[in-house]
Amino acid sequence: MRIALFITCFNDTLYPSTGRAVVRLLERLGHTVEFPVGQTCCGQMHFNTGYRPEALPLVRRFAEVFAGYDAVVSPSASCVGMVRDSHRVVAGQYGDPGLCAAVDAVAPRVYELSEFLVDVLGVSDVGAFYPHKVAYHPTCHSLRMLRVGDKPLRLLRAVRGIELVELAQADSCCGFGGTFALKNAGTSVAMLEDKMRCVGESGAQVLSAADNSCLMHIGGGLHRLRSGVRVVHLAEILAATGEGPA
Amino acid sequence: MNSRHSVLDRVRRALADVPAQETPEDVVVGRDYLRSHAGADIVTQFAERVADYQARVVRVTADGAPGAIAALLGERGVRELVVPVGFPGELLPPGPWKSLVDEPPLGLAAVEAADAVITTAALGIAVTGTLVLDAGPGQGRRMLSLLPDYHLCVVRQEQIVGDVPGALALLDPARPLTFVSGPSATSDIELDRVEGVHGPRTLHVLIIATAPAPEQP
Amino acid sequence: MTTTPNGLVWLDTPAFPRAARAALADTALRANLKHATGTIRDKRLAVTGELTDWEQLRDAGAALKRRTLRHLDRYLVELEASVTRAGGTVHWAGDAAEANRIVAGLVEATGECEVVKVKSMATQEIGLNEALAEAGITAYETDLAELIVQLGRDRPSHILVPAIHRNRGEIREIFRREMGRWGRPAPDDLTDDPRALAEAARLHLREKFLRAKVAVSGANFAIAATGTVGVVESEGNGRMCLTLPRTLITVMGIEKVLPLWSDLEVFLQLLPRSSTGERMNPYTSTWTGITPGDGPRDFHLVLLDNGRTATLADTVGRQALACIRCSACLNVCPVYERTGGHAYGSVYPGPIGAVLTPQLVGVEHAASLPFASTLCGACYDACPVKINIPEVLAHLRAEVVEHKRRTHTLPSAEALVMKAAAGVLATPRRLAAAQKAAALAGRLVARDGGIGRLPGPLHGWTDTRDTPQPPAETFRGWWHKNREQS
């Protein structure tokens, strides 16, 4: 199986540790990961802000760069959602039949990490060790767009040493919403407040999720408050073995 | 160009993407939802669901019906009882109340002054605890079961159906229909459900059991 | 659409972000909304959870709406014939002004100068009460919440419970101050107990019901095959308005038509459970034309366009017309829960309002609404007719941007950022160069590995959140060094 990593522009720049974790994890499970260096971005920011024509070249590049792989794995549910749900829309609206066909060939093979591990590789115990108290925030894209269900939790439950704690109102949106955090900062913060309160009440030392965008938002608030709670991407927990960075 | 023409014209132009040969039936509607969610004992379920709405439910046999009605009306202290045309006379016992039969039709003031109304029903729906009135004999003009503050509704066991789909199939949409699920209520004040704004604030339902089939000799 | 009907969009409400700020600071409103939406959410989950075929019902509801909308002209013509055959009269209104003229004319023809009203967001949308007032006709709202809004000279803030922004103390004050001006005054010793308030409303409105000769209603649905119109309600004011007056005028959006009587079996299950979280609402009334001796002698059905055909023309956006006005989306929306309905500046607030209002009035008149969302998708999950609200929101955002591009009104800062970002993301080399620049900039403003408060355009973020310093080595930098085949 030819597996490509779609790191996402966001993780590439701000959370390279998450990308390294995905690579190490998949290699540990016996797979070779390729990183097509021509990749840049899925176009989500432009698309969600209403700048669809600007997303077209990004859609085209994605379809070209990831053509021919059996699976494209990404540690970002929102970016995977963008590719699977919206690349075809952009291609149809602004592209050409050739691009539509290219998108149709690639998009179904793009997986968020927990989907890939559980559905494609058929594993839920990835041999991880992470002796911390962890709460899991199901991000809206993974929960409602990709419908990953309980896959992330199944993966986390199999981690040795972990203590998973319940997060109240887990399904509630954290308030990030991309440019929403800037355009509607007041409402974004009001939602963040409630999410942070639930994190605090959970007693967790670590908050994890399938998207670093949400974690940056929640973690940013937690850090500002000097709450003592860290945010760690799901991939990094699953990659942790007690040897090497967690 | 009048508005009927221009609105319809705009509708048609808006639907230019719909193929001309497509019929409404070509838009597939899956009908794999359940015809009924009712349990095995729909009469008991009906009684329970009606009671859930703070409506009192009494179950009687046919023989016991007039007595039960008399007791309910007596307990309520009814003075003037509105009786729709066609209400079964044998069900209504004599009593201290004045019966106001809607023949000739009662005036608004008379119905407003009355403190109770008794009706039959077109059917009952078990899953939702709903009574449906269709303005037929025994149920009367809609106004009659609306103004008095107490509504006693008499329904026979065999009139109870399991769920909404079955009920709609039995009802005649050409008739004015009133679906009643409990007394009137509002949740507009801080979402506190408060019984009784307009419409009868007290609803009692009498279920008359079906007489058992006679023993074969 | 030459003018914005200011019944639908309140021109004095600022754009959503600013309107929301005021609402967010209103702690009483926040508490009311949290309690209210949380309560209904739980009830809705309980009663929909009871039905094992809930998803199949949703599918059927969505499909029936799709069937209806794709053949709307045929069903409207059929409805008109059915209603007419049953003794009713059908009128067609292209826009709000026309609808108001029709209704005012019908009322004037009766010689009455008072009407009672029930259950009609459509009449709020067209600003009917104001138009009738100008014609010397007083319209009395009879839904308890609409009464509270009318007496309080206020605006509705929720589709189902329009006075949700008022707590019991405020309602008591409104009743005490205003009821006497409109009719029977509230009792002097009126308390704020909901039961007492409901009783005051009952007495105040009773005399209006008994006196009314003309009623104006909305409709939850109208069946094309039979001409049957229906109102789904709780309080009984619907029954009062639909049966006591001589003349009934129903204003209904054209999208509310349904093909067959039997199709109601789906919607009478979807609507009560999704809206008030009950197995069935207290009263549903259906009528077909005129029934001699029972109810109104004259029945008029006013079919309202007012932007619905424009919405229908948008193949992505038209699904918003499937809405059955249950308000489930409002009650699950994290944004609505915190800002309330007034911040949306429209008769239709919340998620459905954010996709319907811009389409009814034109995106340029409601440009901030499609952005009043994180696209979390909770609304789509809750919608009984499966309107993909996030999809329509994203679609309308693009429409807003395209409109601004055409009219050269794109906010320059935003457009520049989008353009610059597109340029940077065009090739890996440019991205790498920008990443280097970001790492450098990060080093300049970061302390102890993090970025704190910053002035300037990013302050909206940095006012409340720390940001990690961009690491010196990007992922692709690491890959190049550690994994790439040379």
C-alpha cells in the first residue's frame, strides 16, 4: 500500500511534531510513508471565507500531488473534510471535467488518522504508552463531517498507562471556526470559555483532539490562563512509547 | 401580468434545472419508516400517554359509562353542559346540570357561559395520546369544544389506533379536524410548561371498553 | 427586489459581530438562553430518541420537501384549485407590499378595523401589523409570546418561543404597564408566576377572541390534493382565531405546500418532536375551505413569494425552503445560545435564519449572517428535514464575496490577506519562504516559546489566547533532513 502523508499547511508550519508523530507511528506499524513535497494546502481557509476561485489552484495541486497513492493520511479532520466534501464542489464550479475526474480519483482515498488506523489498517491498539490523565475533545469536523464516531476513543483506550477522563459537553463546538475566531471574536471567546471550564472540570492534565486548529484555540486560552493543562494532538499520544518525545 | 402569473412564472424559471420530463414521483421518497410505534396494548398506551399530558383518564365498560360520566360531571360541579348534536343519548345520564344541546345552534354567549362540554371523538392515537375531533355527530361544531373550560371526551376502545400514519388514513381531510393532545399549554414563559391558556384547561377522557364477544354456545 | 422589506430584516441592527457583542454582555439574556435552549435540547433528544426510525422519518421529510420544491408550480396550481373548490379564495402576493395590500383590502371589505392574529412568522416578515396600522386597522397578536413582544414594543428573538429573551419579571412588568392600553388591564396584584401571567393573558385575550370578526393566521402546511390547511399550536389561540371569526385570512409562504394528505404522517411526527420536544403538541387544527355552519364563512389564502422564488432559483440554497419552522437548529446552535435572536437582525434568526434571510432579501442586505457560524454542523444533525445548513452557509459566503467583488466593496485588508495567502500557498517554495519569514517574525514577538498579546489586526485572537511560536524547523524541513531519499 502506497501511503502519502498530507501534513497540512497549518501543521507543517506550527505543529511539525504532529507530522513527525504520524510518520513514526505508521513506520512502527510496519508501513512506509511518503511525503510528496509538492503539497501545500487544501484551500479550506479560502473556501470557508468565501474565496472559492482562490482555492481552485490549491485543489488542482492537491489532486496532482496525491494522484496514484492508495491512501493519503492526514492529522487534520477539517482538512480531510475539505478535500472529501468540498474539492469536488470547487472543481465543478470553477474547474474542468479533467479536474473533476482527478478529484474523484483522489478524494475518497484521503483519510483522517484515526479513520485510517481503525478502518484501513484494522488496528485500535497501536502499541502506545502515555501515562497521563487525558481528556478528548471530539472536533466538529471529525464528529459531524467525517463521522469518525468513537474511533479516536478506541485508539486512546488501548494506550497503556493512559487515564482517560470524561469531558462534559464534549460535543459542543470550541468556538474556533477558522476566520470566525477573528470575525466574531466575542462569540468565539464565549464558546472557548465554556470549553475551558469543562476541561478544567474534567481534571485532565492533557487535552487531546484530532485537529490542531481546535487545540491551538483551546490551548491558547488555557495557556493564557496558566491553567497547567497541555494540549497534545491525538497522533502524538499514539506515537508515544516512553522512548522519545511525547 | 397579474401576480399569479408572475409568481408562477418565477417559480418555473427558478426550476429551469429540473428536467422537463421529471415527474414528482421520480423524486424518490423512502417509506421505510414505521407505520406504527405502538406497543401491544394500544388502549393502555393511549390511556398512559393522555395522562402524561395532565389529562385525567377513566376506563369503563359500556354499562358503567353513564355512571362514570355522571360522577365526573358531578365532581366537577358542572352547571351547564354543552352537548353536540348526535351525542349518544344513552351515554348521558340525567343530573343536576343543564344540558344545552346544540340544536338549534347555540349562540356564542351561551357556549361561553357554559362551564363544560361533552363530546365523542373521531379516533384516538395511542403513541401520541391524541384525540381527534372531526366535527361529526357527537363532536359538533368546533367552537363547542373550544370555549368551555372543561372538556369531557368519550372515546370507544375500538376507535383507538396505534400511531399517526394509521390515524391520518382513517380521517377525512375535507372535514374540519382538531387534534387534541392534552389541555392547552404554553412554554413561552421561561420554557416553564404552563397548562391552560385558551381552550379547555381541564380535559378528561373516558375510554369505553369494547364489550367482549359473546360466548359461543 | 428593489427595497428591503424591513419587516424581515431590521435595518437598525448592526452587522452580526457588533450586534452580538452587545448581546454577549447581557448576562440576563445569556442565562435565559442557556436555560431555555438546554431544556428544549434535552426534551427533543428524549422524544426523538424514542423513535427507532427517526432517521428514516428525516429522510422521508427531506425527500418530500425535495419533491415538492422541484415541482412547486404544479403543487401551487393544484392547491389553488383544491382550495377554490372547497369554497376558499386564493390570492397571490409577489412581495411584502402586495401581500399587505391584499390583506388590508380584505379586512377593509369586511368593514372591520380590528383583527386577531395567530401563528404567523410570514406576517412578521412582511411587516403586516405596521401596514394594517397605516390603514387604520389594529392587529392583536394572540400567541402569548407574540403578545409579550407586541405589548413590549419589541421584536421576536426565536422562531418558536419569540419572547425567550424575556424572563418572568420582565413579562410581568410589560403586562402591568401595557395591557390596559390594548384591552383588559392586568390585575393590580399580578405576580410573576408563569401561571398567573398565563391567566392574565387568557383574560386579556378572551374578550378579543369573542369579539373578533376577522382573523389573520399563518399556516404550517397546505395540502395540494385536498386544499387542507393546517396550524400546529399549543395554547388554543389558534383554535380561537380559526373558528370564531366570520372571515379568516391565511398568509402562507409558497414553500409550505405539501402534495398529499398522507404526507402529513411524516411531518406530524417530525414537527412536534423537533420543536417543543413533545410527542404531539396540544392542538393541531386543519380545515378545507369553508364548512357551512362551522367556523368562518369566508376563507382567504394569500400565497406569499417575497423572495422565495429567488431562493428557489439557487440550486444549492433552495434546500433552506424545506424548513418546517421547528427551531431545533436554534436550540443546538452554540452561537445562537450565546447571542440570542436579535443579534441576527432578522425575523428568522439562528442557523436557518443565517441561510434563509440572505436568500430572501439578497446577500448584500444580510452579508454578515452567513459568517455568524463556526460551521460546527450541530444544526444539520438536528434538522428534521436534513437541511445541510453548513453547506448553504459556505455557499452563501462565496456569494457574499462574489457580490463584493462585483461591486468593488471587498474589505481591502481581508482581500489582501486572502490574495497574499493564495500566492504563498501556490508552490512549496513560496510556502517554505513564508514559513521562514513566519519563524523569524515569531522569534521577534515570542517570549518563552509563546506569543502573547499583540496590537494590530490579530488582536482579536491574541487578546485572549496565547499562540505557540512557529518552530524553527517546519515538518517539510525535518522531512528533507531525515527522511527524503537523496
